[in-house]
Amino acid sequence: MEVRLPVVAGTFYPANAQRLRSMVEGFLGDTPVRIGTHPRALIVPHAGYIYSGPIAASAYVTIHPEEVRRVVLVGPSHFVRLRGLAVPGVDALRTPLGDVPVHGADFPVVAPAHAHEHSLEVQLPFLQMVLGQFDVVPLVVGDAHPQEVADALDLYAADPTALIVISSDLSHYLPYEEARVVDERTAEAIQERAGERLGGSDACGLRGIQGVLLHARHHDLQVRLLDLRNSGDTQGDRSRVVGYGAFWIG
């Protein structure tokens, strides 16, 4: 069996399974459930847990675990240029909490795009803690039209056990107050399913967000903001911050 090993354990989140489990449990336990209905999709941030973990937790607590058997996990390719969407070509993805089986999917295999990519990996411990057993369709997105992403998501629209998770941070390295203005504008566009109003500086996972918003429009799904903060709120330094948003789609 070929396994994709974790590359940001010990940096973005604890490498020790007990510490990781305790950290994620803490984030989830400290977060009130704001929406009682199970989502069809979520948008969640992917920074180090000390920065974005509380914001991500606000999305993950809305999941009804008994509803989910498969996660379609979509994130940007930060390090490798590629066209379209790609899978890693492995049988499982490993974290300190164990292995998550990969569901076979008809997308190109671009292993280097997954080898050092954190945007998908950091979501897995949250999903493992919330869901227990599930399989994953791991998709990194490169140069892709939003409709291409939406078409990929539409492949799973008829599966009631499939949950879509879009991994994306928002603005990067702006002063605190400027970031708040930019991220509030971005959040408004996301809630209005108006992905065409967003640009590359608004979100690093732009194509994933635009794709899921098209998907939401096609299937008459609503978008709700769960949490909107930045690293200046969670870690204090406000000179250059990164924005984080969590959104429920259903």
C-alpha cells in the first residue's frame, strides 16, 4: 500500500498523537454549534492550528458524523504549478492519528503537487476527530477555471454521504484593520455566492471557493458565515496578518 506521509506534523500541528487529539478536542469543545443542519460543503482555513484552528473548528462542529462516508477535499497547490485538478496517486493519507483511505477518482495523478502541500493535510486531523471512519478524494487545484472545479464537485452531488471541504485562507500580510475590511468584503461575496467578485489576493484557495460557489448556485445551496477573524485576533501580532473565514454551505 502506498501512503502519503505527513509533512507539516510538528510545525502546523502537533506530531504527537495525544497532543494533537487534545488540541483538536479543545478547539471543537470551545466552539458553539451555530447551525443545526448538516452541511453539504464547508470552506475552512488551513494555517497552523494556533492561528486558524479555532476558526476551522466553527465549521467542523456543524458536521453530523453519521451523514458522512466520503470527503471531497479541495485545496490550492502552493508549490507546484499544474493545470486543472490532481490527485496524489496513493492509497492512503497519513496523519499522527492514523491513515485515511483514498477513494479512487478519475483525475490526473500529479504526485509532486501533493508531496509538500499543507492545504489538504491540515484538514485531516479535524476530519478524523469528527468523523472517525471515512475515505477521501484529495484534490489540489492549480490553473483551473471555476467551472472546472464546479464540474468536479458535481460528480459527488448525487451522493448524500459525500461532504465537500474547500481549504482556503483569505487575505495575506495586510495590516490588521485593512485585512478586516478586505476579508469582510470577501465574506460578503462568498455569502452572496458571487465568486466572480473575488480576486487572487482575496483568498489563496480562490479557484476552490469560486468552484464551490458555482456548485452552490447550481444546486440552490445557501452560504452562511460562521467565523471571520485573522491571525491578529488569534495570535496578537497585528502588523501583518492572514485572514481566516469559515463558511457553511447547505
